[in-house]
Amino acid sequence: MRNPSLPALTAVLLSTAAGAQTAPVTAPYTVQTQPGARSGGGTVNDVALWVNPADPAASRLITADQNNGLFTYALDGGELQAVTEGTSSSVDVLGGFPLAGGTSAALVLSASPTLQGLVPYVMDATADGGGLTRLSPTSAPLDVGVTYGTVRLARLTDGTIQAFGGLVSGGGLRQFLLTPTDGGVTATPLRDIPAGDVQGLAVDPAYRALYVAQQGQGLYRYGVDADAGVTGTQVVGLGDGGLTSVGRIALYEASGLDGYLVASDPSANTFVVFDRRTLGRVGAFQLGQDGGTDAVEQSRGLVAFSGALGTAFPEGLFVAHDGVSSSTLSDNLKLTSWGNVARAFTPPLVIAQQPADGGVDGGTGKDGGSGGVIIDPGGNPHGGGGGTDDDSGCGCTSTSVPAMATLGLLALSLLGRRRRN
């Protein structure tokens, strides 16, 4: 059998690497929200997913509205609740926050310019009026007097619940430890990071990573631990890896170690996908209906969730804010199965294996927020195994572009050695 020629192997390698820079694929959305009269239009800044542990199909989306406050929507797109006690520039949710009396609830944090701080709420599916209520109505917001443009919650591997907020005035990032106090919550500042103008945040406890989208700069990675210092590493700069601008970012956890980091590129109306282990660019996609009508544009929020959410979204969920929706003559949210996104790529992206009993979260331990109790793979910053076997039962696999490029380089090296011999 003839050995492949060096030019042939080079062509394969170049073709593989070029696959990371191909034109964005298009995935169809299946549901869109219908904003009510209370929510106005053109004012959504962020979106978070609360997963109902008793009935995943009854989970809710929470939007941060810069003119009105918080709104909740069912997964069929219908508006459920409005909390209009102040404006909101960002929102996130994390389940299992301990409350007085040994109970727990999903904690929701809203970055409120009106109330100048981070305002805590809880989500209760059985409550009258929609379920989203202020956690401690008589107390001041967390870190009162400070305006935040971005907020994300995380449960780290040591079990602590922490919050990360991007400051509006002067820019930068502040990290807090959250603890329950007298039926409320106390935020203890842990670290300030001079991270510039923060547009998006994502926390990956498994890799002890904090990802920050910095306006005009690109995507950066910091250590998530409070003692990890304040120096970040650039993952990708603007103009590199097909990223022309950077907005909100989200983590898709296919298993304890596999998955993707998804970054919104509002200028290009695309979402750029990076491999969770290697941080190499996998590709980009857009959301639109058949024929490309009413595609998502100027997105200011996204959710990527790997767990099954009833019969409508059995393969997980991807949600994107659409800043220019011709369908509703306003901005709204577009929803689709993560499976639709995954199969738009060639080869397909990973789709998390769902538990046989139809459980909530596909094994990630998440409640729709940014955090999850996940085994720490030895502190390896970018994965690649880190000496830890991944036996998490991921439903399917795909080889990232950086991994395939490495295999190609190895093949060229072996070919060269064989010829010399």
C-alpha cells in the first residue's frame, strides 16, 4: 500500500484547519416569545433560564429589561410575570441556595441601575403571580451604590456560591461570596479584576475558569478562584477566529468536562463556538427560520442548556435574544433545541446524553444558572484530560479542529521520519 504523499497530507491538514473558518451555518428556531404590552420593545439586555426541578417542561426564561425590570416567559413563548420595581441590565439564576429553616430555593440576581446594586429574588413555581419574588424586600441591594451591567452566579467545586459582576462605571469585574443571612443574602467582596468594559461572563468550575468578554478586546480567561490573581489570558482577540465583536457568552456542558463556550458576535449576527477543553474555534452559526426569514440580529443575551426540558426540548435548549424581530415588530427571544444547533454542523456538535429517567439536567448538576458542582479535573486550565479520565457518559463525540490539526501534524512528522529512514 502506497504511503500518502506529503502534498496530500498537507492538503488534508489545511482543509481541516480551514474548517474552523468556514461560513456560519444556520440552525432553525422553533419558538419565539411574544412580549406583552408591559415589556415594551427594544429593551431586553439579558436572559437566564430557571429549570423547574419538579417539571422541567414548566421551566421559565427570565429577561432583564433596561426600561422595566424583570419578565418571565414559559418555554412556549408566553409571558407569565412582570416585576417592574426597577430597571435591569442583567440577570442570572442558580438553584439550591440555602434559606432559613433548612430550605433552599433558586436564587435570582438582577443588576439594577435604578436600585444601584445587585437585587436578590427567589423563584417559586407554586407562588401566586408567577413565582419570582424579592428575597429580602426591606433590605438594600447587594453592594448598594454600585451600578452593574453584567452579573453571573456560580457554585464552585468547594461548594461556595459566588457572584461575578461587571461594573459600569470605570469598568472591571467584582467577585463576591454569597451567604444566607436572616432570610436574605450577604455578599462579601473577594476580588476586583481590572477587566475593562465587561460585556459577557461565563464560569466553568470544572476547569476553574472565568471567561470574560471585554468590549473592543475579545474573549479572556481568568482563574475563577479569588486568590488566582487579576491577570487574564486572551482566548481570542477581535478579528481572530472569526470573532468581529463580542457580547454575552454561555457555557454548554455536554458532560463534566466536554462541551462548548458560545460567544455572541452582535456585529456579525452570529454565535461563535469554542471547544470547552482546548478553547479552539469550532465554527459559527446563525438562528433563522426556513428561507432565512427573521434571523436573529444584534443579540444581547443567550442561554445554552444541556438538559432535557420536556417533550418540546428533549435534547437541551438554545435561546438567543433577537434585537430586531420582524415577527413581533420588537425585540424578543428565539428558542430552539440544542440538537438543531448541533446537527447544523458537519460533523455535528456534541449533544449531551439525557438520563433514562428524563432527569432535569443531563448530569451537569445545574439549575439553569452559571454554576454546577462538577468534579475538578486537577486544576488543568484548558482541559485536554489533565490526567483525569472522562467517563461521564457523553451521548456522542466530535473531534475539535485543534485536535484534528494536531493529528495531522503528527502524521506529517511520522511520514518525514519514515522517509528519512
